[in-house]
Amino acid sequence: MRTKLPKYRRSTLAVATLAVASLGLAAPAVQATAAAPAPAAAAAPDIPLANVKAHLAQFQQIANANGGNRAHGRAGYKASLDYVKGKLDAAGFTTSVQQFSSSGATGYNLIADWPGGDTSQTVMTGAHLDSVTEGPGVNDNGSGSAGVLETALAVSRAQLKPDKHLRFGWFGAEELGLVGSKYYVNSLSSADRGKISSYLNFDMIGSPNPGYFVYDDDPALEKVFKDYFATLSIPTEIETEGDGRSDHAPFKNAGIRVGGLFSGADYTKTSAQAQKWGGTAGRAFDACYHSSCDTSANIDDSALDHNSDAIAYALWQLSAGTTIPPTGDLYENTTDVTIPDSPGAAVTSSVSVTGRTGNAPAALKVGVNIVHTYSGDLVVDLIGPSGKAYRLHNSSSDSTPNINTTYTVNASTETANGTWKLKVQDKGPQDTGYINSWKLTF
């Protein structure tokens, strides 16, 4: 298991180490004003759960008709690939089938390209299509395959004209050691690998006792998914159970940025995870992992629905043209910090700013993204390097969840260089949340 490292970024200059500490501070408050939100990107469509489940029903029927599985080298796998290809061909994709050999049998990858977009900046989304021989593999990985397929079909329904090129992949023989995805990546020239700006992997997204896990291999891709789940007030954790064990690994090893989602396999859900996600503590996320009971009954509809929508959200975000950069240097902390449900207790999240000259601007932008079930209980302050507190949000009777706002602070008396902190206090009991991210724009 890897230890997650704190992450932060700056748009033009290197920044120093980021730290997260828990402490309480008392300082005079200076009221800040909230800025108007930036224009939203084009909204991704809602992915119909019924459509995703219809694909899973097809995978189940295919397994039933072919010895109970959809494994590499078996008729059920080829029938699954033909089903997906038929849907994509009818929707206007350019599809190709790539053949390889493994364990004495022919395997297949299916690649589908949506016409248009800058092929030098290709966003690729994929999943493995094969099951183990022991069962039909409806969650592992019919769920990821179906979610990616339905998102591709949503691209066609919308007649999306993305700035970046869109490519989708369904890989074979993953269960034999990532054979299909390795073959695909190795078949690419160095120049073609360089054209893939990101690869998103979805392996098991409907586990019956689900967790919400996000790959942390690339901070920017991780943030896209975390931001989406923040809009649903669903906390996430970093994915470690399948780290390096799915089809993103060959892409990552080739120097391609990777991200993705996972809902858990045979690891056991803890009490803390059950408290925030529901489900049963002390039980595997998927007790039917690699077993004959991984059928169409082995799916949590809510997890499948949320994760499928998250695929579309990420694809719509990442395939758009370059976003409008902030007018200045950006410093950001994307490490989650839990806000204790203890009246008056405070936590802080810190960003270290170096390499600047003079004082902070009179219109310092402070972007705050907090996931919380009752924002009216929260008091949020920006703490400058001098220790002075600038009040961003005060507790009130507002019962709405979450805070996702950019504030403008007159911090012109502060030296720009130094440690800046976001301090959050929960003034009332019986609600939960965390700092999802925050940023300073100079």
C-alpha cells in the first residue's frame, strides 16, 4: 500500500512543501467579499442508470449462453466484444479490433474513436471487458465496461464536438496480467503515446457494498473526480487496493497521465467507511469478487449510477479546450482535511508561498471548496503569514450543504511569502464534512 503524498500546484513558479495541521487560532476577523462564480463549463449529461444496467443484463445473458463466463479465449468474451462494437458502430464511432495471443488463445482489444478533436491531445477512457473463468464478471468488470460504453453513446447522442480527440478502449485478458492493455500500449509508437494526454480507467464501479475510491496517480485528474463527488456531498478516499493491478498501469508506465475510479473488491469495509458511505462494516466491498456469484444481482445501483455520471463529467471536462487560466499565480492544496464534529474545534490546511516580492494584493482571490452537510455551522477564516485572520464565512441559519465560493480579501498588509492557512471551525454538532480543496490566486 502506498502512502499518499500531499499535493499542491502553482501555475507558473515552483512552490514549497505543503503541510496540514490541526490547531485553533484566535485573531481579529476582517470581512471578505464573495466574488461572482466563474462561468461554468458545458454540463455533462446525466448517464441513465437504466441504460447502463441494460448493458449489464446483456453481459449476463452472454455469460449464461457461453458456459457461465466471459473470460479470455472463451466464446463469451468474443460475444461481449461483438455486442459493444455493434453499439459503437451504430452510434458513428470508428472502431477497430486488435488481436493478440495469450495462454494459447487469441485475445481481442476493441478501440473506438469519436470523429474530430485534436488528435495530438487524445483523452482515452477504458475498461477491461473480460471476466475470470469462475463467473460472468458483471461487476468485475461488466460495470466499468458498461459505464464507459454508455458514456461513449452519450457522446454520440449529444453529437459532441470536443476540442480534444476522444478514444475509448475495452481490453482483453486483464485477468491474466493486464495482457490486452500492455499489448495496446506497446503497439503504439513513441509519437502516438505522446498524443494521449490522459487515460481514465474504470474497473469495478458497482460493488454491492461500495466505497468511493479515486486514483491519485495524477493530481489534476484526481481533482476532477473529487470535485464531481463534492457536488454530491460524497466523500472519497484514495484508491490503494487495486493500485497497479488494472489497465491503467501500462499507460502510467509509458509516461501517460492516468486517473480513474473504483468501488472496492475483496478488501474489508471498515466501520469508519460504513459510517460515511453506508453499507456493512466488516464485509468485503464485493464478496463475490472473482466468484460465480458476480452476477447482475451483484451490483449497487447508487454506486453504479454515481460512478457512471462521474465518467461523463470527467470526459466533458477534460475534452474541452484549455480552461481560462486565473489572472495570476495559483497556489492550491487538494488534500482532504476532515472537519471534526466537535463544537469549536478547528482544523487548518496550509499553503507555503515562496519566491514572490513585496506584499499580497489588495484583491487576493481565495477559492474555497468544502463538503459539509450543514454549512450554517461553519466559520471559515484565511490566516495570513502574520497570523491575522480574515473572515470568509460566518456561521448562520443557512441549512444548505457545502461551500464552493471564491472570496476577495484585502491582504495588502501581509507579506506575500510565507505560510497561508485556511482555518475551519464547526460550531454545531451532528453534521460532518471536510475541506476538499482551497487555493490562492495572486
